[in-house]
Amino acid sequence: MEFGEEFGLQATQAYKSFHSYLYKLLEESDLQNHYQIILILTRYNGKATQKLLCEQLNIEKSNMAVMIDALEAKGYARREVNHKDRRGKLVVLTPKAEQVLSRLETVFQHFEKNVLKDISWQEMYNCLRIMKKINSNLADMNTFIPLKPKNSTGMFLNKQV
């Protein structure tokens, strides 16, 4: 198996295992599908634009709107006027979300204690650095569509989208 295939397999398995783990730990909070938005909002003092959330999570604007609607319906977020740009709204955490943050902190402490055992802090930070670089490279690659091989060498012609 080539590195790309093995990497894809391991990344997929890690993603599925991580989300299964989080689903179990977040069952009672009804946040399994939207905890990432709350975490991003905490990085920005509890409020951010929908555009920023889309960029941070790599989610389409229409999909993000549905997710924010769900958080509003559950009482975790509300939309407010953005005084810097009245065309846009700010997504703001509610006191209910603030209460859930302590639960999320406990979940991630449990994760670090149990899932990351026997992994040094250097390995963890190297993993994060590498994952960020891979994500950046993949984002760059997504602007190209590979076509059929050009010749017997197997070189692809790339068409910019």
C-alpha cells in the first residue's frame, strides 16, 4: 500500500473513532453535531461572524446557516446585529452554551488523559503541525482536477477550477 492510501485509511479511521468517542461522551448534551462551532466561538470570545465560522470549519454558508439554526433552536447560540457590518450577523454564545463548555473541557481532558497516553507532547505538536500542513496542501490541491493520464508516464494534466 502506498503512503497516500495508508494515510487516507488511517485518517478516515481516526476521524470515525474520534467522532464515535465524542458522541458517547456528549450524548446528554445534544451537541454531538455542533460542538465544533461552540469551540470556534470560544476562540473568539463567544462571538463570530458566520463567514468566519465557515472559513474556520471549511463548511458552505448554506450548511452553516442550518447548523446555526439548530444551535439557536437548542438555546446554545443567538444571532445579533454586527455593528461593524450591518449586512452580516454575529453568532453569539448564550449562557446555556457557557454551561456546556465545562462539559466540553472535561471531555477533552478525558481525551488527552486516555487517548493520548504514551504520546509525548513533541509527538502531539508534530502531529498537529503536520495535519495543518496536509490540510493546507489539500486545500491548494482542491483547486485542481486531475484528468486522464497524458502519456505513458502517467503524468496528469491539471485543469484549474
